[in-house]
Amino acid sequence: MAIRVVVWGENIHDRENETVRKIYPKGMHGAIADALNKDKGIKAATATMDQPEHGLSQKLLDQTDVLTWWGHRNHGGVDDAIVERVAKRVWEGMGLIVLHSGHFSKIFRRLMGTPCSLTWREAGEKERVWTINRQHPIAQGLDPWFVIPETEMYGEPFLIPEPMETVFISWYDGGEVFRSGVTFQRGGGRIFYFSPGHEVYPIYKDRNVGQVLRNAVNWAYNPAKPWKGVEIAPNRPTEKAPEPITEKGPKLHKPGEEGLR
């Protein structure tokens, strides 16, 4: 059975900016989905912010194995209820791939718990992406490094938690470096952040970038059943303790009462 992917796009620059429209006539989300669908084991569809519920209904998310996220101009316009819906699915085991300016998205900051800020510059610089973890599944089929001819610079410090793994580090013409491909685990869900993808350049049509995205989907896919209730803190009554115990001391909670939040 193919891995079910939803490619989420903000779809604002894609519609309103002439340069972006010429590069991505089907939108960036369309180009990303096309790159993913080159893998016969992946079935990628798209959703955009302008759709009802931002295109991310609970029914759709329940049927999604991996979600990719690209946003830039209107991070704040994403409904908080949708953010929590997506976070819950990640905790349950859905994979999440956050792309480029999605570092400032509500969902990425929600799951990281940090500002996720960085330094940046638009100067059409060359980016050399170094594969520093060559044995990682996301790096398979890639050379020790590849070049993106023109891009937006993203530089350190990158205020994220210490990654589970760093797969790629990028160097730019101006001398900056950046942890451009990093992984995390939140609950049952794997997360990969990948920085190349500035919208005024055809980066999502690049052969190496497409390989990274396909590898990332396969890595993030969790075949286990969703970990339902992972966000709940249930009370385990005395009579259900693995070993017999006798209650003693004062208590704050009544039997069966939910934990305080």
C-alpha cells in the first residue's frame, strides 16, 4: 500500500507573485507533489490554506501517513485549532516534513517549543548542501554534496532544540552555514526540517531536492497503528497497579477524576 502524503501549501505567493507563478504554474505544492509521486510507493495529494479548514479536515488527517508543510507570508493566519489537530496527529504517529520558511510556522514552533528563529538574506547566493550523515536513510542516492545555484541564505543561530540527527549542513557564498536538514521525534511522529526551497527559484524542481523529499517521506512514514490518546494523562487506579499496593497518605483527586491541566 502506498504511503499517503498530503502536501500542504500556503498558496499565496504561488497565486499573487508573477515570478513564483512562472516557476510553479501548478503552485509549489503541485511541484512538490509531482516530485514525490515519482516514487511509486508514494501517493501524494495537495491541500492549501484557502480551502475550508485549510484543507486539513480531521477525516483527511486520519488518512494521512506523512504531511509536508510550506508556509511563508501568513503563518499567523493558520487557525490554532488546525495547528492542534495536526500536532495531535504527529503525536499519534503521522510524519511531518517542514520546508524552508515553514520554520516560522505555528505547527513547527508548537512542536519544537522554541522560537525557531534564524538569520537570512535574499541575494541569489549559491548554496552548497553537504551530506554530513551519509548513511542516513534521507541521504540515500545523494553525492557527498550538491549545489543549488541560487537561493535565499539561512544562517545560524537557528533556535531549535538539539536535533535528533543532523543530516545536512549548508554553506553559502556569503560565508554563513546552516543546519539545513535535521530530524526530531515528537510522540510517535517523526519530523524532518529541510531548508532549501525559496519560492522565487526553481528549487523544488531540482533533482537532488526531489530525492531528499522522497527519502524523507519514506523515513517519516510510521506503519504502526495511530497512538490514540497519546495526549491524555490517564489515572491508573490502585486496583489496576501491576503489583498489589495499599493506598496511604492524603490525596488531591477523587477516584476517576481527570488530571489537572
